[in-house]
Amino acid sequence: MALAQSGRRQGAAVVLNIGEVLAQLNEDFPGISASKIRFLEEKGLITPQRTPAGYRQYSEADVERLRFVLALQRDQYLPLKVIRDYLDAIDRGERPDNLPGGMKLSPKLVSEDPAEALRGRSRLLSESQLRAESGAGVRLVKELLDYGIIKHEGGQFDEYALQVTASCVRLEAQGLEPRHLRPVLAAAEREFALIERAVAPLASRKDSGSRARTADAARELSGLLQDLHQAVIQGQISRLEK
């Protein structure tokens, strides 16, 4: 059987083993493991074909589907159930208006535009790129750094820093400066500590899938806490109308 790039070609389709899948995903998702992929399979997010001997065979569409799921987990903090419900709708031939998390991308095929658009979210930015893409000025970025609201490594900022900075630009337009946002940072740190305590028993396990399950449980808790936070705030806002 002839090789086609990484993987074997069966008829017109390229078939990949799990090692080849990991090699394709590793650049965008460092640390991705076979146990994580098997965990996503257990959760029904991917269903690779199997040989008569039971070995998994992944298609290029499977790889893009994995890339899509991993990007939504990492960048949108979405629980796997939410992602699976969206993928199930796509698989049924439906076309939901928005991606999970309210992202404004045309669904089409999961293996095409959404995965391609999300793939770019793992990039790193210089300070000048951060300012250009967020609309922040030099002073605002300096204050965000001084207050610990954003961080960098070696002068490079990740997509989370970009999201935070863009949000702070909009908040500043409403009169809220970085010095006003310290309670928000403190609340986020307390919530993360709460999540860490909740997933500690799972994190202490030594089996091969424990890290993947711990991260998924943490994202699930994060989503629930965000829902609670939003409900509490909206309840307070509703009182302004009375």
C-alpha cells in the first residue's frame, strides 16, 4: 500500500494511526496525548473506523474534527456536552446559527471552515500586534501588565491576553480602567482555586486518561460557575428596572 504524506491511502482516503494523528495535532495542541483522544472517543465526539483486529483508523476528517473540539475546549472553555450537542446537530444535517460559545462562524462542514478558523487561535503575538488587534494603546497595555491582568512570556502574548485586552478596551470606553478591575482578577483566581479543589481527587489519579479527564472536568466546572456568575449579575441588574 502506497503512503500518502503521513498515513496510508486506502482507495481515495488517507488512513492515519493514532501516532500520525498526534503528530498532526501537536503543533497547535502541545502535549496532546493518545489518552486524550481515546477519552474524546469515549465521550462520543469522534468515532474512528476500526480494523477487523480492533485497531483505530483515523481519516483526515477525523483529525479536523478533533482539531475543532480541542480548539473549542481550549479557547472557549466549553464543556464537552455542549460541543457534542453541536456536532450531533451538524451530523444530522442541521446548520446551527452559531458555534458553541456564540462564535460567529459559518458551520458548513465541521472539517472545513470552523476548524481552519480556530486553528489560528494558538498563535502568539508581540506587544505591537496585541495593541493593533485589540485597539489598546501603550498606556492601557502597560497598566494591564502592571496590575497582573495580562501576562506575557518572553515578550509574547497568547490569545487569552488578546481577548482580555480587547475586553478591557471596551470597558475603558465605559469608564472602567485597569485599576477598577482588580476585584475581577481576584474573583477569577478564587474561582480557579475552587475548581482546583474540586478536581483534585481526579488529578491525583495516575492512570493514562486522568489528565484529560481532569481538564475536561475543570472546563465543565468553569462553564457552570460562569452560568452561576451571569445569573447572579443579571438578577442584580433586573433590580435596577424595578
